[in-house]
Amino acid sequence: MTANPTVFTFADSTDLILEIPTTSGANLESHLFSHPYSRYQAYLNELCLSAVLPWLQEEFTTRAKVWPSTTALASFWELVNGTAVSLDVTRFILVPSEAMDLSELRVPQEWVDLPSWAGDYYLAVQVEVDSGYVKVWGYCTHAQLQDQGKYDPGDRTYAINASEMIDDISVLPVARQLCPNEITRSTITALSTIPQTQAQNLITRLGNPEIIHPRLAIPFPLWGGLIEHGGWRQSLYERRLGLPEQRSVWEWLENGVTQIAENLGWGRLNVQLSAAASRSAEDRQPGVTLAKRLTIAGQTYELMVTPQGEADAPYWRFELRNANVGAAIPGGFKLRLLTEDLQPFPNNEDIATTAVEQLYVEVALETGEGIVWEIEPLPENYDQEILRF
């Protein structure tokens, strides 16, 4: 998708009408979704995104991009209607619908009540599939949804009347320029952490594709706690597609990374481990390392995961390096490992107090145990993932 969107106006002069690119929706293969309902939901979201994102890039900043990443879109659209687009520190939520009735905007609860999902501005987008255009007919803020919207427990949406929204989209860029410090978000109470065993049970239960609307099948505090965890959201999505475990590190080392993992940037490297990358001379031998390229603050880094130790007592080394030869990791960077349910443990992080060549954490894991990695500052397109050992 590129900027330079085709914009044309008819009917109400305040309507923003954007042409849907002819190639939109071409990559949404049927096997990416578990049910015709979620497949069509994804199709509408793809049409909406392909038309509106170039306009956002043209009107606001070329840095506007999908949150958390384009590779994560299918796992969102399988479960919830809507797409998030980040414009630096501001987030837009695109809410598409084919409905002819434009008297209200209905926003899924996930985009309002999950702290890591919530946006600043919510755009109401009518998708005219046959006519080949979308109509952005109004917008509101998160604070408006919370204060003026009406919560519907039946479909777990916040509905706000069109009369409460701003219907002239041309006002939005001007308002952001004139009022850059506008308070757009209300305070959101974080959900309680779900125990790992309960999360796995929920993934098993909701992974049944015959459950067409898994978001309505369990109480919202459980549902929200499950899918706000990026690794559990991905696991649920993959389970609904009937896929085997996609992030088994041992499987990657022996047989190569899966296509999903490759799409996320993982690959295998055959390396000669250095003295700094091992605890003893016996460990320094040719081996296979898993590596993922990351972009942090405009620089390229490499996260590597390497098996260490003896076959009967292995441990794992997570290492972060600057991808440019001779370049260092700046002071203030952190590499952190968490348990699958995002809990810290002893010696789980390494912090660069000054510029360093590498950051690393070594950990011994039980068979089948999961680990989530984090880096500060946050890498571009970061989404929590569970690596299974």
C-alpha cells in the first residue's frame, strides 16, 4: 500500500470518500481463517485498511503503520473487527461496517477496554464493496466512547450516536495541529492476569472453529486477559486453524523454522560460538543459532537464541547484538525474559548501564516450557510471542 489515495466527494460534502485499491483483498487466502464469518470480517477490514491507511499517511505522517504489525493482522481479524494504525504516539482505530444505517458507531469492547489495544481516535468507515470505495463518515475519541457511548452486553460493543461524533473528517488534521495536547483517552483499569493453566484450557476450548464468536463465549475479563497477551492470541488463532505448535525452538533447530515464524523474522544461522557466547571451552563448537532481525530506534539489531551446555543438561542463551559490525548497544537498553504468563524470575534481565557489545540472559528450561522475550526500548512491530522449548 502506498500513499497518494484517490479521494473524491459526493452526497454529503463532509464525507471522506476513498477509493479501494483494485488489488485489495487479493492476499486474504481462505486457509488464513477458520470460518467464512471471520474470513469475510477480515476481507472488510482489509478493504478498509487499504483505502484509509494511505490517506492517513498523506494527511498526517508517512510513518503511519499498522499496529502491532501487518503479520499479526490475521490473528486479530479472526477474533475481533477493527484495525489499529499508529501515527507515532497516536493510535487510530478503524472500524469498518457494511451497514447502510449511519446513525451510530459500534466499537468492539476490546478496542476500548484493553489498555494495550485502546486508541485515541476511532474512525467510522462504511465499506461499499460493490462500488469500490469506503466512506469515512465520522470520528470520536476514546474519552467520548467511555463518557457518551452506551455499552451493549449482547455483542460487547460501545455504541455512540452519530450526533455525538464529529462528521467532518477534515476537522481531524486541523484539530491535531491546533490542539496537540488534547486529552483523547480515558483511564482504563488493567485486567487481572490469567493463570497459565487457565489460559491453556481456554485456548483448547475456544480453539474449536465451530465456536464462531469466541469473543462472546466467555466473560470479558477472561477473554480480554487472554487475547491481550500477544503470545496467547497467536496460539488461539493457530489452534482455530488446526495448526500444530508453531514456535517449538527444538523443532526449529532440527527441521527449520515454520512459515509463520519465518514471516515473523526468525531464521537459522550456522555459527562458530565465540568464547563470550559460552561458559566453557567445551561449549565452543559449531552449531545452529536462531536469529531474528529487529529495528530499534532506527538501528538494526539481532536477537539470537542458542542452545548451550551438555545434551543431558542444556540451557539457553538469549543474546542481543547490534547487527552492524563494530557497533555497540547504547546504554539504557534492556533484554528481559519472562515466563509464559509474563512473570519475572531471578536473573531474568540484562541492562546496559553504558554502551556494550552485547546483552544476554541464560536460562535453563523444562521440556515444553514457554518463554516471552522483551527489549527496551521497544522494537518496531513488537508483538509478544511465546517460544516453546
